[in-house]
Amino acid sequence: MNESTESTQKTRRRKHGCGLGCLVAFLVCCLGIAILVAAGIFMVASIEDSDLPGLRHLASSTPTLEGGLDENPRLREVWSMGDNGSDVKVARIPIRGAIMPGDSVWRGEGDGSAVSALRAIRRATWDKDVRAILLEIDSPGGGITMSDQIYHALNVFRMAGEGRVIVALMGDLCASGGYYVALAADKIVAHPTTLTGSIGVLMSSVNVRELAERLGIRDVTIKSGENKDMLNPLRDLTPAQAAMLQQVIDAMHSRFVGLVALRRELPEEKVRELADGRVFLAEAAREAGLIDKVGYHELAVEQVHELLKIEEPLHFIRYAEEPSWIELFRRPRRFGTAELRQLLHGGDTRLLYQWAPR
């Protein structure tokens, strides 16, 4: 091998080694930056709001009310529609989708969820200026306990102030737990195409015992009692266990039927005839006495006027969560363009939060 060829190969090896070393250094640098960013996010997310007052935009359109944060949630009051100068305040509170508890986007958190609706109802309860709630429901139902909690919270709102009223406006679907919640309203209005009803309770499971046996899968369950693993998909339900569960379902169903009979002023026998899980189109529901009116949003507003017995314009408001940098790190999915613009620029955010019903 001549000297020229050997020199060329050495030069190539040096360049290759330099290129590989630079790449490794770059990757290590990127990894270090990623670790620092992750550590920073973790530290900021771990700090309480009270520790970083400068990071939160605390301007609010309403004065601070008494009560703890869970009793009186800190929510931004947004002018929704009507006369902003009117002293008669009405809170528009939406409930959309399945009614269930949760602390994540997929399990029931966010605008229109049952969790946010419950917070908004509690906020309205503590505000003495709120005279009415316009409850906008578009839900197939959900958990009976969460539905009952919202129903109870609405009744607490009504009893917390003299002359307070509630009007429910149904959307595409207001069935099962959605109708359960609507029962708290003084008047129920449904769109002409609304499906409602489905008065009933269910408990379901899947039994795959035979399939498991064919696949050679054996159930191994250590339990403290014979009934501890009821609805185990690898075991058949005994007649005694089926009777136990049916008793629970019947008790919950009787509570539902009793509330319908009480709130709609219907004989319980008639309600039981309707409470077999069937759904009703709006007009059929009105004829059966399950709702009061068939119409649109304007009709629901008219019902609020009639119940309050006033002719002056109403001031409709909505509630929005207070955005902060800490919440951005904790739950980034909750933030859209409007929230980020407020965090970056601050100032008056009324236009940013005038959300249309979804």
C-alpha cells in the first residue's frame, strides 16, 4: 500500500470518528435538556397555587365569596348573553356526554362534564345574585350515584335562596341519568327531536366460562365469602346471587320511579308503566307528562322569565375554569388557544371565554 492511499484512509477514519463523536455528543446534550425540562415541569407541577401567586391571572368579574374551595369553587364568571347590566343573574350550566365521576379527560373532566357541572352548581349556590339556573342537558345517562349527586346539588341551590328556580333544556338525548338530573328542574323543555325517558337501572356483565374452558383457562379466586366474586366472568351466576342483584336493581329502580312520580306529579302506577326502559320523542314525552314544553332555547328563556315572575332582561352567565401555568403543566389537554393567549398576554378575557354550546 503506497503512502498516498494510507494517508487517505487515515483521514477518512479521523473524519468518521469525529462525525460519530459529534453525533453522540449531540444526543447526550439533547437527553440532558429533556431531563432538565422534565424535572422543571415536575417541580412546577408539585408546587401549590398559593406558593406561586405571580403565575396565576387572578382577575375575576365577580367578587370573592365566602366558603372553601370545594364548597365555592374558584371559577371565572363569563357574560354569556342577555343584558350585562341586569341585576337578575341566570347561570347557564351544560351537561354533555356520559354522567360519571373522574379526574381525567377520558373519565369525565372538562367543559360540560358531570364534574364541571357539579362545580358550577356549587359556585352558583354560593352566589346570592344568581336567581336561576338554565341547565342544558345532552346526555345518554351514566352512573346513578353521580346523577343523584347533581340532582341533590340542584335542590340545594334552590333551597339556598328565596325564589330561585331551575329550567332544564334537553338536547339530542336526555335519557336515564340525564332525565334523572332533569327531574330537579321546575320546568323541563325539550327540542322537538329530543329523545328522553329510558327510566330504569341496569347492571351487566359478560360470562366467558365455556370459552375459557375450551382455551384451557382455569379460574383461581381466593375469596372471603361465597358471593364475593358475583359476576365473575369465569363463573356462572347462581339463582340465589341473581336474586340478590335483582333486589338491588329493583330498589334503585323504585327510587328513580318515586322521584319521577314526585317531581312530575304523576301516579306511581302510571310511572311504572312508562319506566320499562323505553325512550320517548319529545311530543310523546310531553303527552305522558314527563316534560312540560316542546320548543327551543328561546322557549326555555321564556320559562325562566315566567318562573321568576319578572319582565326585565336577564343577565346570563357561564362559568369557566381559571387558567394558570401550573394547570398547563398538570393537564395540558384542557388548554386551547384562548387559554394560552390569556396566560401569555393577560388582560380582559371576556371575548376569549364566550364559548358557544357544543
